[in-house]
Amino acid sequence: MNRTDARREPTTRCAQCARLRLMLAGALLATVLCLGLRAASSSAAAPPAAAAPAASAASAASTASATSVPPAWPAAPPTPAPAAAAPPAPSLSLQGTSPADLRLVYQTVTLPSGRRGVAYGPHQVAKGGMPPYRFKVDGQLPPGLRLGEDGRLSGQPTTTGSFRFVLSVQDAAQPAVEEQQAYVLYVGLPPSPRPAASAPAVRAAPAPAPALTSLTPAEADATANQHVGLPASYKLTPADLARLMPEQLPATAPGAQSEAAEGTPIPLAATAEPLMQAPTEEQLKALLQPLVDIEYPTRALFVNALEQARCVYYRAHVREMALKRGMAVDERCPPEPPAAARRPAPARGGVPLRSFYDGLLPAATRDEIVTLAEKRHPFGDAKPLRLSGDGCGCSTPRNENEVLGFVPYWIAGEAPLSVDFSVYTRLSYMGAVLSNSGNWARPPGWDGQASGFAREAQRHGTRMDLVLYRRDWSSLLNRPAAQIDEVAHVAARNAVIVADTRHEDLAARVNGFLLPSWRESPHVYDGVTVFFEDSPTEGPQQQAFGRFLKLFLQRLVVEMQATGRPYYVNVVVPGQQLGDTGAYNFQDLMDFMEAAEPPRSSKSVEESDKKAYRGKTDLTVTFLVLLDGPTEDTTTALRARIDAAAALVAHRRIAFLESVMPVLFHERGDKMQPLPPVASDRLDRDLAYIKWTYGGVGLWPATTAGVGEADAVRALVQRNYGPTRGTLTWVCDLTCPNRVPLRLLLEALLLAETVGIALYAWNCRVRRIGRRYQLALWVGGFLILLVAPLLLNCDPALAQLRSGNFLLYVLILVLFWGSVFATFKPRVGVP
């Protein structure tokens, strides 16, 4: 290294150190400036202490810059520190917010609905701002509700209806802040009071379940069902309707809107939400009146009847309003809004048709009506059933166009029920309830030993079936599959044992003295009706139920065939579940019928197709379809579904149609009343269509004289299904129900006459008695000629003799042998 290089080395090192110090100072200055700008943007002034470090940093940076070489990249220019500002004085607010925060709470959601006679709220309607609040209502709140200065809406509504009003609120600030919003508040029916009851015991699950520590509000308001699994029906009585519309309250509150009745929409303040409509008491009464005193055996049927009643009222209402305005209206139900491009703007405050339709039967109102209509029928309240024919004739035996009537045990009273047995070929007594063990619980007097209802029906030629019932499926279907299968086997075996119960009355003991072809059935029931209500329609439980139903019906056929006696097997099918899939699919039902009925089945089956029928004994299968809508529509829709079923082709379809019996429902009130002409004409057409399309018709319940519309319905059924009555029909009306004594009398007369003639022919001592003995023989012969024609013309057991040529052949044979005897009789000459 030379001397020149030695002198340059310290100078180079000092320059590098200066550049490094300058870079560090610039970076520090840039960081401080960024922090200062952020603080200035987030507050009005920075604290005074923050200016000192910034000034020191700027001073240090300036000093460093003055004594150093320029940096490699320029440093950010220094920014003076912002001036400090005093913090603002805090404002006084009870709500902890500023006056600009005043708002009405329920803007994007509707006000909570209320119930008549039940405490409402309190609900906070206004928040923010500076209380106390001052409210102004354009319209009227539901009677019984009030707005407090604290912004809360509370009280106890006294009237049902849909109440529309515009609510304005001002706070106490200066100047005052005001908010405005249009509201619709719906006040529904009060909850149905039921006696408090303890919850039923719950079966312990295999795995420990979480402990119940609280109830939801809906669970707390619910009433425990002490009769889980027992039959229940749904019937809206006049007393129920009166509870929905009490007379002591006005039908329509002054604040409730009534444009549905007047036909003129009432303008309201504009709101972003669609206005909701609730029925007035007059509307609700008009909607529900057609359903009063009509009993439905399932909840699904009653709910569907409510929906149909809503559609009927909706169409009538909008049609009337359209005629008043001279406008056209689409009567589809439920209404569908037109396309958005063609949809006219609704009038200010007008109610869209869809909103009006939805408001006629809100979900809450519908559920309360269903709860009110539900009638539970514990066995402890049941009375023994007694039936009386009151002089009616016998049912005409026939294999097609049968008429079946349901007789629930809860309609029994102190007096016998008067039934026209000539209308019904079969009656189904309800019934036996399936338990989880496979046993069948029965109401008192189910076997008819004391009351004799089954004997009375069979005396008139009407067969009795026992209804096998179940409605609570969750506890059974949650079991393992093996246990469910075992219950199906046990239930089928026990069902046949119950159905084979025998009569123990005097007629049963006398029955042994009759000829074998004249003996009446010794059993109380001639068949069974399988009625599994509220079956699951989706999920794993639907599959489990379908498996249980199929296995139960299969085992039922096996058990019945083992006894060897004839049976009728009726399967109740919900109309909505009959189809190509599900538990009640066409393929399974048809397979069941072919497995149960013998090849000699009465169905319209070709000889080549009879090999599909594998039954070994006389079993007859019928499918009772519960119609879930207007009869004229549902019967034709049912036929269309059967025609379109891929599993039913050719003669299988005809056989299936002959096995289907639609079930109709009719009003059964406490007082007799005629059927309106329009309803009578419609029912007459429906019965005629059913007669020529299906295998018969069912009625729920069976018509009893002097009750509701029963007499009018019975007359129409008799007109369409009953035999033609002649001038001497009254003779058979007396003979047929008393055929057993007449049979015994005819047997005794024939036996006595035969023995008397034999003694007269072969015993000389008897012939010596002379004319007195001959007169006795003539009297006996006359009685035989009197009784025999009565039985030949009126006894159901001799129906085949009447329909065939047997009597003609017998007459020809008697005349032939009589002529032979007269011709070749030895003649004694005159002495």
C-alpha cells in the first residue's frame, strides 16, 4: 500500500458511516410522520406530549442532514406536528345513543302477533333518541293495547282481527326527531283451554338421552295427551264455532280493516313489506260453517278440508268483488301472481290476492282450529253399542256395489242407534287398538255379548267387520327391525284370534238345530278393517312403516287361511298416499290381493289370469280410499291415477277398480236437517259415478235415523245402490230378519208332515183315526205352503235358488212323477 492509498482509506470509511446515519434518520422520520398523519385523521388534535418526540426527531434529522453526504434515496420532507385540540364535552343521553339514533324497531320484520285475552308483550317499539317518546297513531291499535312513554307496546287484546295503522314517534330532543312506519298487527284466537294433565311416561331409550331441564314457550303452552295411541277424530261442533266467535265481543273491531266485506281497499302509508290479512269473525264463520258437524277420522283429512273450505270461500269472495268492479279475476286456488313484467302495480294500501288468500287462514289460526276440533276418545268413556233396525228389511247380498258404514264406538249412547240395514252390506265397528307388544286393546262391549249389536246386524243380513287401529307410530318404528317384525307377527296372530270371537247367546245354541246350509255364522265378526292412521310419509320411518304394513298383511293372510273360514279384509288407504311409491303403492296392494284371494275370486279376471290368485281359502280384499277433497274432483282424479299406474294393466286394473271403495263424509249433528238442493244433486251424481266405476262406497260414519243429514244421505244411497222396492217388499221386510225362527218352524213342519204321511201310509191303526188325522196332515201341508214361499223369496241363504232354475226343475219333476203315479196306479174294481 502506498502513501496515497493510506490517506484515502479513513476518508472513505467516514463517508460510508455518514450515509448509514443519514439512512437511519430518514427512516425514523418517515415512521414518525406516518404515525402523526394517522393520529390527525382519527382525532381533532393530538396530545401535546406527542409533539416533542416529533420535533426532536426532526431536529436530529436536520442536524444529521447538515453534516452528512446526500442519501441514496431522498427522505420524506418533515411535516409540522398538528395543533392540539380540546376534547368535546359529553352529551346527556339515557339510552347511551345520540338523538340521530331514534328508530322504530319493527321495520324489516312484522309486529309479533297477539292472542285475544292473552297478555301481549311488552314489546319495545321505539329505541334511541331522547325519551320520553310521544306517539301518534293514524288508525287504531287493537283494543286493549297501549303505547307507553318508554317506547313499549303492551296490554291484553280483546278482539281478534287484522289491525292496520301508521305509527309516528317523536323524542324529547330539541329539535325533536320523528320517525314513521306503517304496521299490521294480527290478533288471533285464544288458546284452546284443556284440563291440565301430566305428561305420559316415556319409554327409556337404549342409550342415555340428555336430561330435560327446560321447555320452549310452545311446549309449555301445549297440553299433554294422556291417551296416546287411542283413536281421535276431528269434528268442529257448533259449540266450537261459538267459542271462536263469542257473541259478547263485536264481530269486527273499529280499527280492523273490512275492505273484504265492503270491496273498497283502504289506503295506508306505503310500506316495503306486503300487507298481511287476517279473517274477520264473519269471514271465519262463513269459511268454517260448511265443516260444522262433519267428523273426519284423521288430522290430515281435516286439515285438507280446511284448505278446501278456504279455496271455496276465496273464489266466492274474489268473484263477488270482481263483479262489483266489472273486472276479470283468476280464480285459481291458491292464487299465483302474474309474471313480473306484466304485474300491475298494486293500489296504495291494497291487499294482493295472494296476501288475502294467505290471511283467510293463517297458520296459527289453522293450528288452533285443528286443536279445538280434535276429539279424543278414551275407552273409559265408551258405552256399549246397541243397534236397532226399526222394521227395516235385510241387506241384499251382492258381490259388487257394496255399501260399507263405519260405526265408531264413541257414537254409542244410552238409546239404540237406528240403522237402515237394508242399505249396508257391511258395517265396520271401531275398534281394536294395536299396542307395542302386538296385543289389541278393545273398548267395553266390543264383542256384543251384552248389547247384541253384531247379532242385530247379522240378523238383517249385514256383515260386521272389526277395525284394527293404530295412530302413534314413533314408539314402535324406533325399535330395531327384528323387534318390529316380531310385533307384526304377533299382531296378525292376535288379530285373527280376536276376529274369531264367537256368539254366546241363545241364537248360537239354537243354531245347531238348523240345516248346515241354513246355519248363521257363529262368529261376532266376519272380517277385519286395517286402519293405520297418521302413518309416516317420509324418511326412514316411512320405510319402516312400509315394511311393517307389508309384513303384517302377509301374516294376516297366513293366519286367516289356517282357520279355513271365510273372511273380509278391508285396508284403509289415505287418498294422498295411494300411488306408485310409498307404503300404499299399487304394486304391493295388488300383490296382496292376488296372494289373499282364491282363483275363484269374484273379480273380473280372465281364466288365463286367475293363476295369479294364490289364495287357499275364501278371502275377499277391499281397499277403502279416504277421499281428501270434493268428491266429484277426487273420484275422477283417483280413477286417472289408477289408469296411469304402470303396475295395473289390462284385467289387473279392472280387478283393482272393483276392489276400491271411496269413503265419503257427511254431517252428523244433533238435529235432523235436510240436505241442501245443490249438495243433494252433487252427492247423487257422485254416487252414480262411484257405482259405475268402483266396487262400492263407504260412509263415515254410518247413517243413523234422525241425526244430521243422515236421512237425506241414506235416501240417496238407497236410490243408487238399493234394490227396487215392489208392492210386496214389506213381506220380506218382516220375513228376512225373522228367518231363523221361520227356518226352525219349516224344519219342524216338514219333519212332522213327513213322519205323519209315513205313518198314514204304512200303519193301519193310524189310518183308522180317519178324517181327524187327515185334517191334521192338510193343516200341516197348508202351513208348509205358507212358510216355504216366504223363505224361498226372502231368505238370503236361498238367493241362489231364486236366481237359478232349481225351483222350475223341482216343479217339473213333481208334475212328472205325479202324472206317472196317476197313470199307472192300480185300479180296484167294483165288487
